[in-house]
Amino acid sequence: MNDLNSVIEQARDAFEQAHTPADLENSKAQYLGKSGRVTELMKGLAALPVDEKKARGAAINLAKQAIEAALNARRQALADAELQAQLQAEALDVTLPGRQRGQGGLHPVSLTLERIESIFGSMGFEVAQGPEIESDWFNFTALNTPEDHPARSMHDTFYVEGGTETAPNLLRTHTSPMQIRYAVQHVKKYRQLAEGTASGEGLFSGDMPEIRVIAPGRTYRVDSDATHSPMFHQCEGLWVGENVSFKDLKYVFTDFCRTFFESADLVLRFRPSFFPFTEPSAEIDIQFPSGPLAGRWLEVAGSGQVHPNVIRNMGLDPERYIGFAFGMGPDRLTMLRYGVNDLRLFFDGDIRFLSQFR
């Protein structure tokens, strides 16, 4: 038995001196391999008498089990040491903040539209939405635009399938159709409340709350360069009542511009112009008191007193009701507010540009 104990101790020492898995396998071969010490001891059983063979064989098996246990223990120790070395080499500083997905934000034009709606909302204006595929009647005829107007040309307007030859459908060229759509619904509501007009015949001339609404949205025209896009945004404004004057237009739009640009010294100029749906009509220019655009007049909107024919197409009596309308480009206002010099940046989808507005 002493010789077996010696073999076990020698095997344990050899395994402890193995510092790599390869060295350990070499040491294993010396004791448990085909020519190893334990294998040689097993072969020696053949020369023993039968009565000794059984006891000797049992002792050798116990020695083999002890050597295998020592081998597995050393294997696990080497694996644990390798894992610890790897963890130290690839250590993570858990005190550092984790990687987070970047936060998105609204498009700069969307920020402008929200700002426009908020400012006019504080003045009592409602916000109206309408279809982008519009009928010829709402887009042109109801707005006093004659049939020979250039905007009706296929070269200036996107016509789409549907409608008829005399009343085609198109992608709206402005948000002005919402003037008629909103006013007609407004008048219809109060016509039903007025005595003697429930039939809906004739122009409405009864008592009715003022129409005060803005209509922001996308519009389309056949135009594309550094300052124009075939799809752009517009915001229409309308105020109709019994005593709404051009003076009210000047006050409302001046207050809006100074609030939007946060400049009480902003100067506005109303320049005579022509629009078929307003009379008189005016282009609106602004002038900044300071900054890179100081001293320059910049056009930001068209406006005017609503034409009597348009009032009539709303179902109202132009002898009693009067109002003003304006149309401005939120894209241009965004460029002026944020100092953007190329309209195409709004539509390129470049994250480097858009991330500045988060």
C-alpha cells in the first residue's frame, strides 16, 4: 500500500506543478495514460496469485480514483485562474453611465407650427385642418380665382385622378380653401339656430359669433430650387365678423410677428399688392432692428380684406359681414428664426442638422 500512496502523492505534486492545461494533460499521461504508472500497476496484477489479485486490484482502483480527483481539482483550479485573468483584462467600470439611445425631437418646422398655433390660440383663434387633395371649387373658384389664372395651369399645379373634367381634383396650392370649408360649417351651424333660415336658402345675415381661425398644413406647387420646394407649409388665417377692419389685421399680425421673433422693436410694412380673394390686398414685410438681417425688408406673408365674392361663397351676406385673411409660410419663418439659409435642409433628413433643434 505504501507504494500506491507514494504514486498518489507524486501525481498530486506533478499536477500542482502544471501551470497550463497542456502541462496538466502531459502529467496525466504519466499516471493515467496507456503507459502510465497506474496502467503499469494494473498490468502487474496478472502475475499475482488469485487470492492477492482481488485485494491488490481494489487498492489500485482506489489509488486511481484519488489521482483522478486530484486531476479534476487541478483542472478546475486552472480554469478558475484563467477566468479571473480574463475578467481582470476585460474589466468593466460599472460606475460609468450606460449607453443610452439618443432622444429624438420635433422637426424645426413642427416647432414653428406649434409656436404659431400657440400664439394665435392666445388671441382666440381656433386651429382647423383640411384635406390636402382638394377640389377645384374650394381651391380656386370659391376664392374668386378666375379660370384663366396661371395657378390653374398644369405647369403650376399638381392635378390628380378623380373629379370631373370641369371640376378636377388637385393637391391644394395653399391652405386658403380652409377659409371656405370652415366658414361654411360655421354658418351652417348657426343658420339652423336662426329663425326663418332653417331651410338653408339665401345668404345668412342673422346673429353669429365671429369666425376666427388659422389653418396650418402642407401645400403643393410645381416649383423646386434653393428657396422653394414642391411641398411646403402654409398657415392661413381668417377673421370674419361685423366690424373687422384692416386695422385689426395690422394689429393682429404685428403682435404675432413681434411675439414669434421675441422682438418688440420689429418693424412691419404693409405693401399694396393683388390677390383675387382679398380687396384691398397687401404683402407684409418685416425688418429686424439688429442681427445679420438688420435693415433689410423681408417678405413673410400676403394679406388683405376678404373679397365680397368670397364672403358670399361662405354663405354670408357681404353687406353685413367683413373680415381679413392672411397667408404665411412657416418654412420661411423657421429659416428666419433659426438662421437657416437653405430650404432644402428641412427635407434632407440629415441628423447632424436636425439634432440641433432637440
